[in-house]
Amino acid sequence: MKNMTKRVLPVLFTLLILFSCERKAAEPELTPLKVSGIDGEALWDRITAESDYRDYGEWPAHDGLRPGQSPHGVWHRVYGNRTLLEALPAADVTAPEGSIIVKDNFDNNKTLQSITVMAKVKGYDPNNRDWFWAMFDPDGTVLAEGSPGGCISCHEGMRRNDFVIINPLDEGL
Ligand code: HEC
């Protein structure tokens, strides 16, 4: 019996290590971005250096690569940070302060073209539910930031869902 334990334990241990390497890195808990410091660069930093948006979760009903609509990519993949996903279902249909939604936009060949982001920053734009909008090149160059009329006028159609298009916020995961 003792011998058996000696042989089995190292195997179990190795499996455990392999298993933990397979798991996604944990998304750190961060204080929400504030109006005072918000800009495209700070947001890029938040989603790539302070946390990696590819470790964020996804809506199970909208996970993986999905066909998208113009003006976004032909294909897209949407990530939501824990502040947002842990708040769902949100009975008040409102994403909480600190919520971040990142959308990778791909072309026909599934090559990443741009990254569009919505970040909930308390007090940033009360008329439009305090979303800070941004669009980046895959290398992080800021292509649009702030309250671009284009982003808002289109997403405004989903004002009743806090400007979020892909999934109802009052629906659980
Ligand atoms: C002409 C309409 C239109 C414009 C303009 C637009 N979007 Fe979108 N957006 C959509 C649609 C439709 C979706 C749903 C996913 C899809 O089909 O690509 C979406 C989804 C998103 C999502 C995923 C969360 C959600 O709401 O579903 C983000 C983030 C996003 N857009 C950011 C932006 C940003 C940033 C801009 C401006 C730079 C922008 N969008 C401009 C139509 C638009």
C-alpha cells in the first residue's frame, strides 16, 4: 500500500501541475478607471498590461468567433471583464461602474483588424450611460476615443439595454 502511494502521488502531482497550467490566468481585481485619468491609452493599458482582456470571460450565448455586422469585423469575439459578468443578470439592465467590454474584429481571413472597447466610467458621460468608447489597432494605436458620435448613434438603438447589443443584461449567463 505504501509503495502504491509512492508511485501514485508523483503522477497525481504532475497531473495537478499540468492542469493548473492549462487553466486561464486569473483576471486581477482592479479599481474602476476614473474620469480624471481616462483616455484611450489608459484604457489600452488596463486591458493589456494591468489585465489581459483575453483572460476575461465571455457570454456563453455569444462565445467564440461569431459572424459580425458592418462596421465591425466580418468575424468578432466579445470579452467581458469580471465586474460586468459577475453582475449578470442585472435586474436594472445597467452595467456596473468598472465594466469593460472588448470586441476583437477580424476580417474575412480571421485576421485581427481592430479592437473596439466600451468602458463604464462613473460620471464620464451621464447622457449616454457613462460609457467611454475606444477603437484600437491590434498594436494599440488609438484610432478613436471618448464619445465618438458614430459609436453612440448606432449603439443608442439599444439604450434600453445600456447600449449593449449582443446580449440582454438582465439575462443570466
Ligand atoms: C453602424 C452601427 C455601429 C457602429 C457605428 C458601432 N457599432 Fe459597435 N456594435 C454594433 C453591432 C451590430 C454590434 C453587435 C456585434 C456585431 O454584429 O459585430 C456591436 C457590438 C459592439 C461591442 C460589443 C458589445 C455590444 O454592444 O454588443 C463593442 C464593445 C462595440 N460594438 C464597440 C463599438 C465602438 C467603440 C464603436 C465606435 C468606434 C462602435 N462600436 C460603433 C454596431 C455598431
